[in-house]
Amino acid sequence: MSGAWSQAFAMVFDPYTILVMLGASVFGLFVGAVPGLTATMATALLVPVTFFMAPIPAIAAMVTATAMAIFSGDIPGCLLRMPGTPASAAYTDEAYAMTRKGLAETALGAGLVFSAVGGLFGTAVLMIAAPSLAEFALKFSSFEYFWLVLMGLTCAVFISSDRPLKGLVTLFFGLLIASVGLNNPAAFPRFTFGSTELLGGVGLVPLMIGMFAVSEIIRFVVDTSPSALLVEAQVGNVFKGMWTLAKKYPTQILRGSVLGTIVGALPGAGADIAAWMSYAMSKRFSKEPEKFGTGHVEGIVESGSANNSALAGAWIPALVFGIPGDSITAIVIGVLYMKNMNPGPTLFTTNPQNIYAVFLLFIIANLIMLPLGYLCIKVAKRILKVPRDILMPVILLFCVVGAFAINNTAFDIGVMLIAGVVAYLLEQNDFPISPLILGVVLGGMLEENLVSSLIKSNGSALAFFERPIAATLGVVTILIWLSPLLRRRRGSARPRPA
């Protein structure tokens, strides 16, 4: 084993590998910070470059770029309310509220530091418990996934618990959007209205760019009050106060890291779902839930930890069984096969030095995230010094490029613009848009697993509770649904003071 570790150190700390990691870091930070250019896109764009690399530098480029992109998506979300990646969308409103209160430094610091902490935690779990966690994830059938998705959708209610009815309305609107196209178990075209572009459904990335970025641009154009023209963001030392936050929220950091790793290890989940669930859990168990949405750092601490821990968690089933944990590892698996590092149990026995090198790459990527992320924040804060009437058209241009780049079609630009108008109208009437995005993300998965489960069980509802894991998830989900009624009954049952 010591010989394999020595080989791994030699491969990782080779000057060429370090140079590749630095280049991939800059690339990942840029891609993540541009709304619409996701971490998945960063990974995909690196694939042609890896053709000319040895296996370890190729994997180093993938690992580093995705880790940086997931973090840097927080920067435009915090400064401009325009999340760079879907994983940052869960707490964009929270971070932007902190910026408006003059706490951008704390919000960005929390996102940076606790993303690195979560990433290191996920890496530790990847190193210690990869085989057992991957085996647990393989026990998930359509029944378990159905309950897991329902639990994720329930998060939307927690995120908008101050206005649950409006949250449910936008959630069902998101589920309706997710049902468009051929992406359903019957492959039947739904709500396409004769449009061939809609056969593939409504793209998540153009929709997200429109609802977060374009809606903000419209709000700027419509609102001419002086307070709307500029948000002052004093960003000094982003590491200031992070130790205090770590001592104040140790449970939240651990809970977000654990949840992110587990969700990441479940095939098809990923960092974005982990962030949504973690933010909702943070609000549910917080001692100060009323502060969420007003610029409270607690949710950012927990969700930031979940984001990057999910990245490492997604590699668990990818390395051990060749099953992608998310879209990023789906691309990485192709690169692994191309480099003759075929994923599977034999990878741990025949070439252990390669696996140990992957572990080291994750550790280094999360450590160098701290200084490079700090420099990126320092550069990005200057964005707000640009006059908004100049900045907003430039941002709109980036949004158009990001939406077009997904499928190279102008149709996605139209989706982005329509989504921006709809999101603006919804928010003007106090309808939260976060549940809508969550409904779009999870809608297809919900229908697919529901139909598959009903086919397997011949329509029996009891089959959803026959498997131990499914029964546990189902009971927990139903209890969550009933908790408001139970609390209300408990409150009414208390004796009134005389």
C-alpha cells in the first residue's frame, strides 16, 4: 500500500499536473461565475483537452474545474442575485439579502470556506467508505427514489413556509413545465403545441437564467428609485469571522456535509438537489427560522457545505460501479474509460495508485480553492463599481450567450426571455420562484419513478411501503406533511390561561 501511495504522490505533485490544476481552476472559476455556464458545461468543455493528457492530469482537470465552478457560482448570486450554477440557486436570495444589508463579505466568505470544508469532508468519506456507501446507493429502486423526490419537493414548502399556498402554486407550475415534451415514460409529446423545439422539453439552464438573471434586469429597468441603482458591497477580508461561524454552527456544517455526501452518492441526484435539501433542512431545524430570507448566514453555511461534499459523494458510485452520481460524473466516466481506468471494484485492486491519486486531487482542489477563490472574489467585487446602466446590458449579453450555448439554438434564448418576464410578474405578486425551479428539476424524476413503481407493483399502493428503505422514507415524508397539522392541534390542545 505504501508503494501505491508513493506512486500517487509522484503523479499528483508532478509539475505538469500542478500546472494543469491551476489552469483548470481559473477556467472553472470563470465558467461558474458566468450565469448559465454550469459546472457540467465546464466538465464537458474540458473533454477534448483531456485527449492529449495522461490519465491523472486529465482527472485533475475535471476535479479541479468542477469544484471551482460550484463555488464560484455563489459570487454572482451574492453580488447580483444571478446564480452562476443551479447548485447556487437554493440560497441566492439569502446571499443577495446579505449583500443589501452590507454583509456581502460574510456571505462570500461562508460560501468559500464551508464549500472547502464540505469538499474535504466528502473526500474523507470517499476515501474511507466508498464501497459500502456505493452498495447502499445501489439498493435504491424506483420506490425509494419516488419517496426521495417527494421529500425533495417538500423542501419547497419549507423554503417558502411564510407563504406556503403561493409556494405550492409555483411548485405545481414547475411540475407542469417539467411535463413538457417527450421526456416521459410513454414518450408521448405533451404540451408541445406542434413545436419540434419543445419535444425535448423546456431546458433547465435557460429557464434558470431567465428567472434569476433576466428578471433582475427587468426589475432594474422598471425600478428607477436610487436604492435600486446600486448595491454597495464592501468586500474586505472574506475570512474574517469564519472561525466564529464555525464555532456557532458546527451542527449545520456537519449536517450539510453528511447530507451532501449521501445525496451525491445517489445516482441522478447531484449538488443542486443537495443544496436545495440542505437549505430546507437548515431552515426547518434552525432556532431562528424567521430570519431565513432576510439575509441570514446559517442556510449559506449548511448549503455551501453540502454543495462540494456532494461532488465527492457522486464519485463513490462512479468509481466503484461505474454508475454516475450526477451529470458531471457521467462525463468523467467516459474519460475514465478513454484513459483505460475502467471504473469498477477491480480499479481498487489492480491500479490502487490511480485511486489514491484521485483522493489526493480532491484534497488539493479543495485546499487551493481558498486562495484562488479569495482572489476571484476580489476581482468580482469590482463588478459593482461599474455603472448599472452599463453592467446590466453586459450581463444580458452573457445570459444570451449562456442560454444559446446549451443547445446552439435561438429557441432557448426565447425560453430565457419569457421565463424572465414570468418570474418578474410572479415576484411582484409575492410568489416565490425557488419552488418552481425545484419542481422543474425533480418533476421528471418524480413521474418516471412513480410510473415505474406502479408497473412493478401492478398498481398496488402498499408496494411503496414493502421495502425497508422505501417504507422509512415514505413514513418520514408523510410525517413531514402532517407536522403542521400536529403542531396546530398541539397548540389548540394547550390549556388557555385563566
